Amino acid sequence: MLDALPERVVRYRLPDLVIVYCNVAWASYYGIAPPEAVGRPLVEFLSSHALDGLNAQLARLGPEHPILTDEEVRVEHKSPDQWFEWVDQYLVTPTGPEIVAVGRDVTKRHSAELKLAESEARLRELADNAVDVVWRFVVDPAPHLDYISPSVERTLGYPPSFFLDDFSQFLGILDDHGRELIERATTGESLQNRVDFTFRHANGTIVIGETHTTFVSGGLQGMSRDVTELRHLQAELTALALRDPLTGLANRRLFNELVEAQLARMVRSGRPLAVAFLDLDGLKRVNDAYGHDAGDVVLCETARRLTSIVRDADVVARLGGDEFVIAFEPDDTDSADLLLRIDTALSAPIEISPTLSVCCPASVGIADTRTVGHHADALLAAADDAMYASKRARSVVRG
């Protein structure tokens, strides 16, 4: 049966290493028949590399460790492309101790392991030299990072060892939301494939890392990219889309969204909502006489004065040109004299320069939901109509 095996089997005695048995596969490798090997020292057949492996095994084998697998897969000196794994068993016989060695051809497995190692080495090299931070997080035996690329020092100001040696250091520089996500991941809960983590840099600044994650056996791996400037730019662009770039007030789009939300709340509470529509009477004259820079000063000062006389809950917006609107609750005691406060605030002179001041009062029209209904467009249109009626009345009075 042993002669039919593809594995190589040889049995030899200790301490002289004389062969007492070998199967056909073992003998054939050396070009002999099994009887020709019996009685000869094993060392006659071994290369220096194989002899090193034999001595290493014999140093460990014994009654306390009767079966051992060679720690190293060994190449055959006659066939450099062939690799064998040897397992040795220590036997106690009536004539003294003997060793049975079994060699298995593991060339395919070894080649696959070498290719895997090469692939891992290439991936490690890529990760080590990546601009983005590459990391791997595992949960056993306790949650920890078992790899983080050197680029983390450039991104967060800490060397990899800072996080690899103590996982709590990593949690310590995350914001509350980030720590919550990591804690959920440690319990096996899935995360979004892409999520922003907010870190505190070693210098105290905030770093936003766009992180792509993938679940792997026993943990999580991913790549994080510093997108702090990008996120700030996106926030600025969002603000520009909803804010008047000159005055910083809400623009028409944001005003409509806020009024819609307020109207929904007013419907639930049964309270009215009002809109005041303002048009500056003298802005065109300022622009024509002193230039648009002077007109911009008027618009900015008008915005400042309007926000200073309303409640925090009220909405002040610039619709464009010289048109402003205020959404407020007319039944609130703080809104009782709002029209008078607007007129007083905007009638005061506006200083353009140390030697130049101008006056730009406003015509104001007000409409509220008690007469118009809970529709933002209708409310704004009614306030606009009331403003033009007020402007015509002021014109008649001046005439």
C-alpha cells in the first residue's frame, strides 16, 4: 500500500540515521529500487539544504513531540521547480528509536502561496505609498487596527504606530458621530460604503476624511481621502445657492423654502403669518449719482438694519435689486410696531464715505394669511401689491 502512494516515505533509525525502509516513490527519486537504499545512511541521499531541515526536525522530535511538520517547505535539489513538505514521526521500537518521514509534493500550493505573497507585497507597497490613507480594522481578539498606511502622518499628523499600538487613540480623534459608527461596526452592523469621518489633526485643526469601506472576514477595510477643502467649498457653494452674495441674506429660493416651512407650522398652531415687502425708493438715484459701489453700501446697510430690528425667528431676504422681504408673526408682541421700526431704521441717513451720506427710505406693503390664505406665492404677491399701493400713496403725498 505504501508503494502505491505518490508521497515519499522513508524510515530510519536513530542515532546513526541508517535507512530501514523506503517506498517506491522515495527510492525512484534517487534512481534506485527500495532494497538498494535499505542499510545505507540517509545523509548519503540528502542535499545540504535537506540535511539542514533534517537536523532542525531531529532537534525538536522526541517522545514529548512525536509528530512534527517541517517549518519550511523545501525545494528538491535535483528538481529545483519541485517543492516538498515533510512530516516526521518519532517511533519507539524494541531496537531503539526510529523516525518515519513522509514527503508530500506541495509545488502547486507553494507556487500559489508565492504568488499570493508577491501580490500582497505589491498591494502593501501600493498602500504604503498611497496618498490616501489605507487601513484595515479587525475585531478579534479585541477591536484594533492591524494596518494603516504611512500617509496617515501626512493627513492627520500622527505616525501609524500611534494608532496601531493603541486603538483608543484613533477613537480619541474622531467626533461623536464617527465614534458611534465605529462602535456599531465592532458589533457587526454594516456601514454605508462611503461615509465622511471628522478627525482632529495633531495640530488641532479639523480634517474631513471621505472613507470608502468594505467588509472582510473578521473586520473592515477601507481607504480615506482628505476632502476638507472640498467639503468647505461645497458648503460655500450651497450657501451661495441659498444666500444673496452681496448682503448674506436669504435669497428668493431660500425664502420660499423657509416660508413654506413656517406656513406648515402656522397651520398646525392656528397662528397667522405675515410678509412685509420692501422697495427702496432712492437706490436708483444713488447708483446714478455715486456709482454702484455706493448702491452696494446702501443695500448692505439696509440688510444689517433690517436684521437688527426683527426677531431671531423672523426671516429677512433680498429678492433682488432693491427689493427686500420679511416673514414674521403679526400676533407676536415683538412684531406689533414692526412697520414703524422699519420706517425709522431705513429713514436714517446711510454713510457712504466720511463726506457723503444718503437716505433711502422704503415703501412697505404687508399681507398675512388671515386675508390671503396659506400659500407662499399668494402671500408674497399680495404683499407686493400692498407695497406698490403704499409707493403710489407716498408719491401722491409728495406731489
